[in-house]
Amino acid sequence: MRIGGPTLPTPHPLAERLPAVYLEDRFTQRFLTALDEVLAPVFTALDGFAGYLDPRVAPEDFLDWLSHWVALDVGEGWSPEHRRLLVATAVRLHRRRGTRRGLVEHVSLLTGGRVEVFDSGGCTSTERPGVPLPDAGPARVTVRVGVADPSTVDRVRLAAAIADAVPAHVSVELEVGGS
């Protein structure tokens, strides 16, 4: 419920629903008018609740709550447009999370640029128990982002978003350049 705004008219005045005997009682009328003022924002919020759940039109301060609902850490500092877009596409991002395609889509949503992802990839196994696995080196991912103006990209925030999108043991290298 939003508060601190102008007094709203109630769509359902309580006094209109009383028996006729109470319509002449001034105390009852004043009491119900006060209740109408208290309940009007509740009715307004409930009538417009669908708008709160739609990230395209939800109030800006409500986007953080929506991002928690869809288990997406949007992070502070992103523009409202970016946050709206991320929350709206959260299900698709979760479906592709942990894949190269998912990371490319996530980073391109954040930057609006051309994104390339290179990872160390691979897995190792052996059919003989007790034999050490071949060392493939540390897991790493390199993300190259091409944007028109590289100075507009907040590298620290973008690197944190990428690190959050890849497995914890994978190191991240970010390269931002002109497109």
C-alpha cells in the first residue's frame, strides 16, 4: 500500500451500506467518513494490484521487492529501465543460468552491447578408480563486451553481476571495448 499521497475518494462509502436508521446519526456518519479515508488507499492498492506485479509499470521502489520474488539479485545502481527489463526476463534468465547463452543474454541486457563469452569449459573423468584426474587448470570465463562508449559501462558492477551468474569456483575476466 502506498502512503503519503493525497486523500483518495473511496469507491465504496460505508455509510451507503447502513440501514436507514443510522443515516440520520451524525456521529455514525462522521465515524464512517473517517473509516472511508483509512480504507480508500487499501481499496486503491487492491484495485491496482496487478500493476504492482508487472515490472513494466510497477512503482520504481517496488522493483526490488519484485526482483526478490523472482530470485534475481538486480543489485543497486542499475537504472530503473535495466531493473525492469531484468525482472521481466528473470524466468528466461533462470532457465538458461549457468550456460554460455544465458550469460551472453544477461550481460547484453545489462550493457546493450555485443557480448562474447569464452570459458575454460570441459570436464575430466577416469575409468580407473584411485588414479588422479588430469589437471585442466582453474575454471575461468572471459566476457568481452563491445559497446559504443566503453566509459558508460560500470565495470565493477558488471563484473559483480557476471560473478553472480557463474558458478562460485569460476574466476571471471571482463574486457570492455568499443564496438
